[in-house]
Amino acid sequence: MGLCDGQIGYALVPMIARGIMLGTDQPVILHMLDIPPAAEALNGVKMELVDAAFPLLKGVVATTDAVEACTGVNVAVMVGGFPRKEGMERKDVMSKNVSIYKSQASALEKHAAANCKVLVVANPANTNALILKEFAPSIPEKNITCLTRLDHNRALGQISEKLNVQVSDVKNVIIWGNHSSTQYPDVTHATVTTPAGEKRVPELVNDDEWLKSGFISTVQQRGAAIIKARKLSSALSAASSACDHIRDWVCGTPEGTWVSMGVYSDGSYNVPAGLIYSFPVTCRNGEWTIVQGLSIDEFSRKKLDLTAEELTEEKALAYSCLT
Ligand code: LMR
């Protein structure tokens, strides 16, 4: 499974080989793809995977040929792309990446296993996923998603630090929209498990000003903050969140818990249909379903619409890059 490149790929492959993505009883065969100048380094990663003697790892394909990489894969994690550097907005990387996704779409469509699940991580993740969907029309739209679990996990981390509670006791935050600085991290429906039962996050935090500004901007800007600090974009947290995304999609979300996934909009919550937009979802039997019926107040409505507008613009820009 998988397509891989650079930092995220290097963090991701040992997690997959250890069973963090698909479970500790699921053997895996890794397919890793990189560009020809990186072929020797990719072979070095293959050597390391052999040296680590992972009991679950039943084979490694390291290749610079997209057809070989895609052949027979059940799960494709698309981390390859031109990375964002300090000072760049996601739109800047758009033209470089949409053409990559167009060509990878056709390799996946023709050669991946039927029902292959696709997770796009490389930015602009939502729009890359949309391009992939449009240029791989025979892959069911439900099988093409993008990563906003990283933002979801960042939101859990911020709430856990603010309230000084275990991150595993916080649940049901939501990331709406784009994996960009217009995303809307929403804690309206989030809860914390306490000895006295489930408590609502807004009541526990009791600081509307922080929830409506500092919290939101910290999560929105976290990717940029990591780039500034590391001089490289996030890798271990992106890889770990990619494992969370696929594991919950394949194995199911715990009862009473939802997660955020970038999925093809059906118009739920009045989000324009035909965008890849992050929604709260639950997963059962390998299928995600958008959580319905959550109340959306006026503040949230504006935020949902703003990030949808950005995605609509990105979609138009992506198409203009392709023509
Ligand atoms: C992240 O969120 O850390 C990555 O998507 C990198 C970026 O460009 O923000």
C-alpha cells in the first residue's frame, strides 16, 4: 500500500509496518513511490525497512514508476507533492501539485485494487483530492478523501493543554472546510470525560474570547508555526494523523465519537456539493457518513461559508492551472 515521499513518508512507513495504521494483526505490503532523483535514497529506506525486521511487513516495493507503485494497492496515501516552504501560501503550491495529482489519478484508476481507499495528504490537500477524483472517475467518490485529522488532533491537543486534561478524554471537536488557514476548528459540540461525567468543552473552558479567537487561530496557523520552527513542514504528526484517518475509516470510529475527514460534499450543512470539504464523520464497515443534525450558530455559519468560498476559488484556480 501507499505512495510516499520525503519527510512524511519516512515517518509514515515504520508506523504502517508496525500495525499502527491497519491494526497489529494485519500483515502489510508497502509500495513506495518517489521521483527518479530520489531513487537511491528510496532504496535506502527499503534497506532500513528490511533491517527493522517488522513482523507484519510481508514485502516492500520501492519504485519511481507510478504504475508499479499503484498496482494492486488497497490503500493509497498520497504524500508526494511539492512542499510548502516558509512564507508560501497553499495557493502557491497549487500549480505544481495539481498536475502531479492528475497523472497519479490515472495510474490509480487503472492499476489500484477495486475499492482502493485514497487519502490525500499533500497540499493543497482538499483540492488535490478533488482533482484526483475528477481524473479518476471510476474510483467511487466515497473512496477519495483528504487529511484534516491532523487539524482535528491539533484541536484536541490545544483543548487538552488549556484544560489540563488527558487528550484521550477530549472528543468531538470538528474541523470544517479546507486544510488551510480558513479552516474552522469548532468545539461547540466537543466534550471532556471527567470523573463527574461528560462535560461540554465551551462550559469547561469558560473563555469565549479564547475559543473564538486564540484557539481558532492557533489551530489554523499550526502548520505555518511548525514550518517556522522546524524549517520543514510537519511530518511525524502528519504521519500519525494519516494512520488515525485510515484506521478509523477501515476499522470504525468508537461509539459516540466522530472524527474530521475531508470528503466529497453532498450539500450537507449547506456546504456546496462537489467540493472536498472537511466534515464530522463516523465510520462503520469501511464507510464514512457525515454526522447530521448538529446545530450551527451564526458565528459558525460564517466560518463554514468562508472556508467553502476559499475551496470554490481553489477549485477554479486548479482548473485554470490544468488548462
Ligand atoms: C500542516 O498542516 O502542517 C501541513 O499541511 C503543512 C502546511 O503547509 O501547513
